[in-house]
Amino acid sequence: MNNFDTTIDKYIEKNIERYIDEVVRLCSQPSVSSTGEGVVDCANLVGELLSEHGIENTIFKTDGNPIIVGRVQGAGDKTLLFYNHYDVQPPEPLDLWLSPPFEPRVTDDAIYARGAKDDKGEFVSRLAAYDAIMDTYEELPCNLVFLLEGEEESGSPNIAKFVREHEDLLKANGAIWEEGKLEYGDQPSLLLGVRGVLYIELLVNKMKIDAHSGYAHILPNAAWHLNRALALLKDNEDNILIPGFYDNVRQPTNEELNAFDAWPDLETDLRTQFGIDKFINGVSGNQLRYAVFNPTCNIAGFGSGYQGPGTKTIIPAKAKAKVDFRLVPDQDPEDILRKLRKFLDVNGFEDVEINVLGKMWPFTTPMDDPLVRLTAEAGFEVYGKQTLIGPLSGGSSPAYAVGGFMDIPVVNPGIGYWDNRSHAPNEHIRIKDFINGTKQIARIISRF
Ligand SMILES: [Zn+2]
């Protein structure tokens, strides 16, 4: 650790109260994208905060919630982009919170509030890292771009278009994403890839109204029809049967698979958490992590007919299923949608309507990218531990919209740990994680 790093670290520790106050201020402003509650006020607050830190910024209108871009000119030519979002998940169920979700509670070692981790605390941590660098060096070694959207928790429907339309403003050589966290044992981790997603509704409408089931020998049943369509999609070993579904799947390298071997055991946790004794296809041990390279077809919900107590003898007129496909590199949700439509049509299910609710593309950063190395080195200095590298995670994010479109590496060091309760009651961050995560980001800025 050089002298500069010591000065950076001291600055962050000395000024921690200011940043706790800023997290509290942001989290006191509700900003639930699924209901719209408070999002515009929160966007304005983000702009105010950036300005207070001396960062010029613009609040852009979109077809959805505002997007904010802040920029700071540095001494070097390179530009580092921070992606964060100011919207949050709905706070319900409220009765499980130990303090109200939008009235942040600060204890000796943590801040409890909806958004404390996901993702307002992480944004403030980046402001703190920027302050620490400016205080230490008096200028930035590289340019910084802050990109904040307000629809991440609703599938980020507008970010890709925004990035395409504002390429000049956003142009960067690397990006720091959100959602970073320590794994069990306080081991730093980086997830270098996300899966894509195609989220659809399948709708069957067979009759104007439900009918008496005494007509079941002559009237069509929407539930049966949709069941048969769904049953076409997968075999008993979970292989997806849509022709061409696997065409663009890029096989993981041995290096990518082996990277998972350093990660802690997943099996025991999953067994306890979900109360199951067998995984799909009997997978166990490390295979549970390798299996993230398998794309999925998941029924997220199914509804038709009578589901109340006792009997009601009807033939359902309508049926609906929600289905999500998690896609791996280099699958394309639009290609999968075309193949699914064709498959349903040739099998006599032209009348099953497909309603697209969301789509995202997969994205990965190569494990040997210099930004990955720099981030892991900075992590080692701060935590004294090697960084666990995960080449792909199970979920999806709009990383493709920034990393894929600009063809730049994306990494996600952050301020979380394994039990932040993001999206759940009693979401919180540990103050020590805020301090360490900020020290790591400051090092990345100083050496980028
Ligand atoms: Zn988030």
C-alpha cells in the first residue's frame, strides 16, 4: 500500500458520518419503480447530490423514469463509468420490517432501509470514493461518468435505447456495475457475466365464457390446451425442445468452469433454504455452480379455471401462463422468441398468444481482462483475501446495454455481503462494508 492509499483510506474513515447521512437522505425518499411512488423526486435528489459533490449532471426524460448522467473530466484520456439505479423494490410485506422501510435506522454497525444496499448505498459509496481521490490527488487520474437509471427493478426497458442515443456522453473504457458483495467468510467476489432473459405470457382464449363441465365432451378446454403447449417445451431431463434453441450457446471454457471450484459449497445452503433433497437431474457439488451455463425455460405462474374451495364444475374459457427463459451467451431473446412462435405454430398451437413482458441479452467480461485483474488486486489490498471470480451468474441485468454496446469490460465490486436482504424486509448494509467497498473503488479509480 502506498502513501496515497493511506491518505485515501483515512479520508474515507474520517468522513464516514457524511456518507451515512447521504445514504439516509436518499433512502428516506421512496422510489418504487413498479408503482411510480417517488421516482421523479428521487431522480431530482440524485441530481442534487451529484451537484453537491461538484459533479455536473443532467436529468434526462425517457419513455419511463428519468435517467441521470454525471460527468467529471480527469487528467487522463480513459473514462470509467459507474452504473447505479435509484429505484427500489416495493417494501412489502411491511409487518416484517423491524423499522419502517423509508425511515432509515442507523445502528453502530449498519444502516437499515429499503435501498440501503440496492442500490442507493452503493451510489453514495462511489461518490465517497470520488471525494477521497479528489482530496488526495486534487485531480482525477481518469474521467468519470455516473449513469443512474430509475427502472432497474422493473427490467430496465429504456436503458439500452438511452445508451445508443447518448453514446458520446457515455463513451467509456470500462464500467463498474452494481450488486457487488462479499461471499461467506467476507471473501470479495466478482461476477463477470449475466444471463439474458425472455419473459413472456402465454394466453389461450377458447370460448367467450366458462361453460358447465357437462359439456366437456364437446367444448374446448383452455387449460388443457395451454398445458399441452407447455408440455411441448421441455422433456423429462429438462432439455428444451424448441428447434434451434441451443444453436447459439457458447460452451464454457475449462478455465471458466474451474473458476467456480474456489467458491464455497452451495449444496447445503440450497437444501436447507428450500427444503429439497434432490436437484434437477441429480446434480450435486460443484456441478450446481457449473449448471448456470445451462439455459432454462421456467414456468413462473399458471392460472386457469376454478381454484377456490370445494367444487365448481366448469370448463375454463381462458388460461394464462407466465414463462421465463434465462439465456446464456450468445443466445438472443428475439431469436428465441421467433423460434418459439414457429414451434407452437407447426404443432397446432397458432392460437396460443405470446405477450412479451421483458427481454435482456446475456453479457460476459473475459476473466483475463485487465480491469478484472485491477479490481481483484484492489480487493486483496482492502480485504487481504483473494477475489472469487464467477464467470456467469444466474440472474440478468442490463449490463449488455453498456458493456455489450460499447464493447467494454464490466466488473461489480461493491458494498454488500451475503445477507443484505436486498428485495426483502430489513434490507441493510454494514458500515464496515461501505468503508471497505469505497476504499476498493477509490483504488480502481486511481489506477484505471
Ligand atoms: Zn440493484
